[in-house]
Amino acid sequence: MARPVPRHATALYAISATSAVIGALLWVRSQTSTLPTLHSSSYGSFLAADAYTSSDWRVWSPAVPDERLGLYLIAAGLVLAVVTRLVSRRRH
């Protein structure tokens, strides 16, 4: 019978998944350059004005583009998940 996963492993898996999801969202945002067209002109113009305006606020340093940061976060999430798996196996 398999033992339950320890609480610390569950927390590390959650952090890993969160990091990977945020990284994927940043990567997708950097790849998406156009707004999908909508038939409702008022809603489409609202989205165009609100969500796709350029901003001076960045998630990271200007030296690291969002695409690269997203890939770093995905990689960090995967590495953390693998390390958590190896450590939890070694302890049991």
C-alpha cells in the first residue's frame, strides 16, 4: 500500500505548479500580439483600450523579456517538481 504524500511535498508541488502556470501565461502573453476580433464593436473597443495598451510596468527587469521570464518560470517549476519527487522517494 502506498503511503500518503507528506505535507511538505504537497506544498512544493503546489508552488511548482503555480510557477509553471505563471510562466506559461507570461510566455503566451508575449507570443500573442493581436487582439481577436469581436463582432460587438463596443465590447471589442473596450478590450482593445483596456487590456492591450502598452504599459511601463513590467513583471521583471527590462533586460529580461516576458517570453524568457516565462520560460524560466516553467523550467523552475519542472525542476522543483522533479526535486520534490526525488527527495520524497528517498525519504521513504
